Amino acid sequence: MELRGIRTCFGSACIHEGLDLSVRRGEILALVGASGSGKSVLLREMILLRRPTAGQVRLFGEEAPAIDGPTANRLRRRIGIMFQHGALFNALTVLENISVPLKEQTSLSAPVIRDIAMLKLVLAGLPTDAAYKYPEQLSGGMHKRAALARALAMDPDLLVLDEPGTGLDPVGADALDELIRDLHGSLGLTVAMTTHDLDTLWRVPHRVAFLAERRILATGTMDELTRSDDPRLAAFFQGPRARAARSGTWSRA
Amino acid sequence: MSPPHPKLQTQAPGDGGPVVPARVLWSADRRTLSIDGSWTTAALARLGPTPAELNQSTEAVILDGSGLTGLDTAGALLVHRLVQRLRGQGREVQLAGFDARRLALLDLVAERLAVEAEALGQQGPPPRPTGLERLGRLVVEGGREGFALLSFCGEVCLAFAQSLLHPARFRWRYVLSVLEHDGVRSIPVLGMLSFLLGVVIAYQAGVQFRVYGGNLYVVDLVGITVLRELGPLMTAIVVAGRSGSAYTAQIGTMQVTEEVDALRSIGVSPLDLLVLPKILGLVIALPLLTVFADVAAVGGGMAMSALMLDVSPEVFIRRFPEAVSINSLLTGVAKAPVFAAAIATVGCYQGFQVRGGADSVGRHTTASVVRALVLVIALDAAFSVAYSWLGI
């Protein structure tokens, strides 16, 4: 997945200007940046829900077309998205939620769909009795897992996670990090995610892209970014919270 | 042997290269079941039936995966189910030709499914209730709701009584806002509907009266039906649709976003802030609106009488006090505060019943309007019976 020369403007306020970013096959890339730096907007442009004001989006080696065309729909099917607040359909049970993409996009029979959906449910680490619950009956962590299960329903080539750990307690966030790593390892997924969580940053992604001043300021492993003496990166990666997160990883390793 | 699928060479949706559909091939002499093609979610849809000969024997087979061009979790699930079925027939199954990553994927799926199967033994989807059970639930549910509404009424009365002791703490400003939003702003639509109502009544009555030459009696009919019955009823219906639903939606949304809980935590009683001003405001507004609706409807009747029955407005107005006693007006207007209390109470009660998400708000808003209308009409019937007993 590649973004070239992206420019995004809301009226006269531009939040991206000449932004380049690429996600390689099979890697986990995390997008970080201050609140309001346009991470979520960039993510929405990646998954063809929003058209940048200018610039080029390439997905799976194909030029991304107009966002409402049939080609965009075809490309979108290969992407699994977990929205920031889950965006589960409240009127459907968890199992039905996971089945929606399978029902809409394949011609598999109902029992097979049920079987696959149930597998995704357990893959996402949900207990089976959650299958017949409605989203409102789930805790925050289970809600996120259910959203992840739905994102995985079609076995997507690219998994996009918008703030997966937000709103979870440390134990829940840790478990979700672990789950993302596990799934990446066993399913060979390509993952693009945004996050604020420094613990997550140390443990999950292969590469981290730092978004500031309307473009990607730096890309690299956490080690590289932390060692950088650029003051803008230092503020983010070498603050007290960052140091604590890092030492945490080391003591755990 | 399953025949090759006609769509063999087509491209699967959502993939760049050509996708070979998933197939199962049985070679009897080698005792090998080969699976080939792309066992991925998109391609699986065209998976043909498994060879029938397999069902006739119980000897060991080799499952050969060397022809696989793709395998994802859904594919792995089906492979796993296939192996399960073969083993279920009492034969040994040996896997061959799978590379390490695919084996790992199969293991992962098998392991997770074992967890699932263990848990699933104890429960399936909740069973659908039978007719009798549903009826029973409906009755219990109805009874419980009636009781809950009654206790809500009790709470509201208690809160009112407490406000009487501390009138300074009552939220008078909210009452004014209710008067504006639910009173003043409903005047245009109420006026129009009532005027048309008067036109319809006068027209229907006029057709009959003209036959007997009793044109003037249209004044009696319009005046009495409108003032006693239709004016208050029309007003209550409009207000139930306009304001009762809005109360439910407002309180329901606040319930969803936890604003109601926030109020409680700050020490503000949601009843004091959200319910009492609405009830009081509507109890004040509805009688006024009823009088307005009466005037508009009688005006409509008057216009129609002039056009169709040759009863000029002058004659109409002169006849009116002779035909209609002040009692008709008072009995009509007296109903309005009761209707108002019913509409506001039901609307607020339904709002507090909202649980969960947006769809619940919608459901309860509908319920609020329906229940309010049912209640208003039932109350109207009760008033009729009571008035006839009292001989008014």
C-alpha cells in the first residue's frame, strides 16, 4: 500500500501536505502523531473512505480509483477495518455482525458462514457465549474483540486498526496487543494501525511512522525513532511516559 | 469425482491474479485425497461436493495439500472439517504436502475450534419461544410495565409534593421553555388541522341537514362536537405526536449518553430537571391550545357553512350562544390537563426505559406515541361515561 504526495484540506486548513507513506506486505506499521494531526483522516484515505484533496493512493499495486466506483469496492473487500469505536451494528448479535461481510460478499451456505464466523470469534479471543449477545451487552474489551473479529471475517490482506487499545484497561490492552501479534504471526496479515499507546508501540509494530507538521516526519523501528535527536521526535518518544514504556518492555523481555 | 467447475478460469472478486477454485480430488489407487486450488474465502464459494466413493470404505487415506495455491482461515476451517469427517468414519488420516506455515494455520484453527466445541457443548443459540410461552411473556411483560408506569407516576407525584414545599427550587425556566416549544410553536399546525376538522364536520353535517332544510342546526352540531370532544382530542393527538415523542427521544438519548447518570452523580434529580417542568408546562399549555383549537375548528365550520349552507357568519355567531352552552366548553377544556399529564408522563417514562443504543431510542419513541394515544382515547371515553353519570 502506498501513499504519494497526499494533500488533505478542510476548507483552507490543510492537515497533510506532500505526505508519503508506504506499508509493505506482511509488516505491521503503526502511525503515530499528536491528537489532531490527522492520523484517522489518513487512515480513512488508505481504506478509500475519503478522497485526499490531491495525491495518489495505491493499494495492492493498483491505482485507487474514485471512492464510489466498483474498483474501489473490489479493493475494499481485501481490507478489514476495525473502527475506533467498534462500529458494530447494534441491532445484530455479535455472530451476525461477523457474518455480515461473509453474507454480502460470498455465496457460501449459511451453515458454513456460521462456522467461519464462529471461528473468527474464537480467533479474536472471545468466549463462545458472546456469539448470541448484542453489542450493548459486551464490555469494552469484548466490544473491541468483536470488532476485530468482524474485520477479520473475510481474511483480509490488509488489516486496518484505528486506535485498537483506546478505552481499554492495561490488561485488556496488553491482551489485544498480544492478539494482534499472534494473528499477524499465524495469518500473515499486513497491518496498519494508529495508536497513542507507547506500550503498544514498543511491542506490536515493525515500523512506526511519525506524523507531524503535515507529513510523515520519520519512519523506522522504535529503536531508531527513540535514538533520533530531532526535538520533535524526542518530545514524543523520550518523554517520561515513553521511557517508562520502554523500560517496561525490557524488563518483560 | 467431482466435475471441474465451469467457472474454473474466472477471476475471483477482489484479487489481482487468477484464482484457481478450491477442489477436492480423490485418487483411488493411491488412496490419496488431494485438495488443490485456492482455499480462500473468496474462492471457497465454488467448492464442489466431495467425492462420493469416499463414503463407501473406511480405509486410511492421505490428505495431500501440495496442490494448494492459497489457504486462509476459512479454508483451513473447511480442511479441518473434512479431516474431522474422515476421522469420524473411523479411518486414519495422514496429512502430506502441507508446508510449515499452512500446518501452523491448520493447528491454530484446530486448537481454537477445540476450545469452541468444548464451550459450545453447553449452549447453542437461545431457543425460540413457543406461542404459549410468548403469550405468557407478553402478559407478564405488560403487567410489569403497567406496574412500572404506576410507580413512575408515584415518584412523579412525590417529587411534585416535594417541590410544593420548596417552590423556589422548582425549575420555572424550563417550564417556560416547554410553553414555548410545545405550546406556542405547535399553534400553526394545530390551527390548520383544527380548521380543516371544522370544515369536514360542517360539510358532512351540511349534506344531511340540507335535505331537511335544517341548515341552521349545523351550528349546534359543529359547536357541541368540537367543544366537547374533537377539540380536546385533536389537540391531545397533535401534542402527543409532536411533544410526547420529543420527550422520549430527548430523555432516551440522554440515557444512552449517560447524561442522566451524570445528573444523578452531580446531585440533580433527573425527575426534577427533566420530568416535572415538562408535565407542568404541558398541563398549562394544553388547555390553552385546546381553546385555540376550538376557535379554529369553529371558524372552519363557519366558513364551510357560509359557502355551502347559506348560513352567514353573522347568523352563525348569533346562533352560537343559543345552541352551545358554556358547559360544553368547560367540559372539553377540563379534559385537557388530564390528557397533558398522561402524554408527558408516558413520554418521560418511555425515555427512562431506553437501554443500550440508538435503536432503543427509536423503539421507545414509537411506543411513547402509541401508548399516549391509547391512553388519551381511553381517558376520553372515561370522561364521557363520567359526564353522563353526572348529567353534564
